[in-house]
Amino acid sequence: MKSDIEIARSIELKKIKQVAEGIGIPREEVENYGRYIAKIPEQLIDEEKVKKSNLILVTAITATKAGIGKTTVSIGLALGLNKIGKNAIVALREPSLGPCFGMKGGAAGGGYAQVLPMDKINLHFTGDFHAITSAHNMIAALLDNYLYQNQAKGFGLKEILWRRVLDVNDRSLRSIVVGLGPKSNGITQESGFDITPASEIMAILCLSKDVSDLRRRIENILLGFTYDDQPFTVKDLGVAGAITVLLKDAIHPNLVQTTEGTAAFVHGGPFANIAHGCNSILATKLAMSFGDYVITEAGFGADLGAEKFYNIKCRKSGLQPRLTVIVATAQGLKMHGGVSLDRIKEPNMEGLKEGLRNLDKHVRNLRSFGQTIIVAFNKFASDTDEEMELLREHCEQLGVGFAINNAFSEGGEGAVDMARLVVDTIENNPSESLRYTYKEEDSIQQKIEKVATNIYGASVITYSSIARSRIKLIEKMGITHYPVCIAKTQYSFSADPKIYGAVNNFEFHIKDIVINNGAEMIVAIAGEILRMPGLPKEPQALYIDIVDGEIEGLS
């Protein structure tokens, strides 16, 4: 079979205005970024149409380093729904250059279920990540300048919370010292970099309802504390307007197309292990304004992406999914069943059976939110009929729908059965109204502990002294009503990336608390999770090149 990029190059793309017109967007509202990419104004959102549209969340079992294939399934489901005559649009996150050149490769789907042009989407796209990176670092520069210019007046911050960001995996930048050299170089202080998907600006962009709300949230970003323990914000810095200007185009959702020429919105890109893991509310609602069925995904396993999708994104936007699809692979299940990574492509029924415990735990969790569930088996060439039949029978026993996704090799035709099951389930057994894991009025500690015990399976939650002091600050600031966003490893229900399966009754340690006052959520850092990833021994960059004017190695 051809590589992802070979398939992408073989497809004749429609002009983007033609794609827009196909779902009812007027040509004059399309702002072209070349022939095949456009930005669409969020003013076209129709809240009445949003209420009538069928929102479908795609999530997955606990992640493997090879991925589970949520994006491929999401795009495949949209293709399958369109293939059976439904008006379906997929709404996804934008890829980050970090994993693209690091371990995972691209994030535009795979095979014959991709969003196109995949090379541009995986690289600089419309410049949204650049705008977010620039806005974040502009605040850092303006803050440092403010401190430098006002130090003679006796002004200073006891604690600076605002770090810098870069959309590159660079472990050397996790902890740095700035302002070295002569006094004209600024104040010498410790700082560091997170990856751009972990930026609070990214979360703000994805959670804002319009430009005014974007500006309001930027004003509220907490930068640090003064020596008399008063919060110091971007509003105090006086630059919220300038930062909003940097984001005025980035806030508009991006329109592209699938491998079969159907519409796709790709906008925003927070990771789910270190941020809230969902595309923008604006892009989702824009898709729902023009599509009868809208498929979106939330990053990594359901313990991360889906939990945050319901408890943060849906809670704040009023969105109500009609169905949740959980993606599983035989290889992933075998890994969670104790099979070594070098043997998960080999048949192993016992390992597969043991790995089903991971799926079962995710299904129980999703049901706790009131969700109707379908299991999508993402088919690989090495999978056997016996393995697929085992999973089908297991899903029947669980009372959940089951469908095989073969869109990777067959496009929309390979997702028709899944699409029909989705339509039938939504018509006859849609999800109930969302039930959240915690109440807004719960304390921050209660919120963390309800997620850790009810979703992850922890029995003891411990806190560092720093985390406890942060919780007291949150109470003092009167923002305990914010939802919590737990940052933890994507490879386990626990905070230990090496514990696979369906682990329960473990200790869960909160190392730090980050106050995202602009995004209006509290980020709890669990275990040793890092907000700036490093590169692997053999990064994907080794295989990316340009040959005869064509990019190779992107996937």
C-alpha cells in the first residue's frame, strides 16, 4: 500500500470555495489561504442549528506509542456517513510540529482517511500555532520589560508564573536562566519553555466564544504575585489589546477537505496529557451549524481526552454529544494484556482477552457520563478474523455496539457499516444528558479526587507542599469554581507510564498546580509528566526530506 503522503499526493483536491459551498457556506465568507485551505468567520455559527446537529465524540482505549488511530477513525466515520447520504463534517485539532518531527509523526489521519493537504496541515498550516507561540512569548517579553523598567521604582514580583513556549520538542529548554550578561540584558531569573500545545493561550483560543471573550480571558491571565501577595495579570500589564491583535486571524476556524472531498474543520491543538485535548469550541459549533452529523475527537485515551471533553469543553459550551465512539486495536489491547511490544502484531488470544479489561474500564467510565457507546475496531493488516470475532462477542456481552473500521485501506466504503450503526444508535438510543464527574461548587481538592478515584481508579491521592499552597491561593482568589485539568501520562490510568492495563487502587500524587486564570481552569500536574517533551533516540525528523520538490517521510 502507498504511504500516507503518496496517497495524499495522488488525490485531486477540490478548490476550497467549492468545498465550502458544498456545505452551504457562501463564497464571499471564505478567506482563502491558497487554493485548498481557508478560514471561515465564526460569526456564521447558528446556535439553533447547533442544537439540532448530532455531535459524536471519538475517543480511545489507553494510548500506545504507535497510537490507536482516533483521527483515522474520526475521518473515516465522516467519510462513511457521507457515503450513505448523510451530511457529515469532521472537526479536529491541528497537529503540533513537536510530535510530527519527534516520535508520533503527523496527525492528519492515515491511508485513505486523511484531511488534506496533509503536508501543509502537518507543518505551518495557516500559522495558528505561530500566532499562539508569538502571543505567549510577547507576554513574556513585555513582562520582563515591565519588571526591568520599573525596578528602580521598587516594583517586583515575588513569584513569576509565566513561562515561554515553543512548538518543538526540546528538553534543553525545560529549565533555563534569562537575563545573563550586563544589566541592560534585563533581570537575571529562572525561566523555562513548555511546548506550544501546553500554552494557556492555546487553551484560551479553544475555549473562547468570540474575540471579545478572547480579550477578556487574555486580560485575566495570571502572570505572578507581588511582594504583598496580590495577583499580577495581563490586565495590570496593560497589553491585552496588543495580544488579541496577534490572535485576530488565528481565532477563525480553518476549513480543509478529506480524501473524498468532504468538509473538515481543523482548529486548535492542545495535547490531552498536558492540557485539555480538544479542538476549539468555535470550530465544533461552526461544523454543527452546517453539518447534520459532526465528528470530533479528544486526545489520547478516554481517561484524558474524553473526561476533559465532557467536564471542561461541554460544561463551558453547552454541547451535548449524542454518541461516543471508543477506538480499540488488537495491538493496543494485547499490549495492555501484558504482551511485549515486539510481539503485539502476532496472534495472542490470551493477551487480547486480558487487555479487554482496559477497554471495559473505559466503557464503565464513559457510561458514568450518560453516554451511549460504540466500539470501533481500527483494523490493521496483521489482525485476524478470530481476534475481531472475540472483540465483537465481548462487546455484545457488554451491551455496546461494535463495528470494524477499515477506512485506512478502503476510505469511506470501509466505514459504511460503522456509519450505519452510528445513525441507527443515535436514532434509537442516543446518549442521555451529560452527567459530570464533579460539581462546579466542589472544592479543587474534591474535583481532583473525584476524577482520580472515579475515572482513574486511584485509592489514595497525595499532594506536594507546593500543590497544597497553590490550592490555598486558589481559594483566596475565589476561583474554586473552575474545572480541573489533570496533566498525567497518556500511557496508563495511573501516573506511572509503565503500568498498563486496568490498574486500580494506586497512589496518585499531585506534584504541582498551575492556575490558568484566563482559560478558567486549574491544571493539576500529576507524577513526572513534562510540559515540554523531549525527542526520542531516532526522531521522525531522520526520515523527513524533500526529494525532487516533494516532501517525503510525513505520515
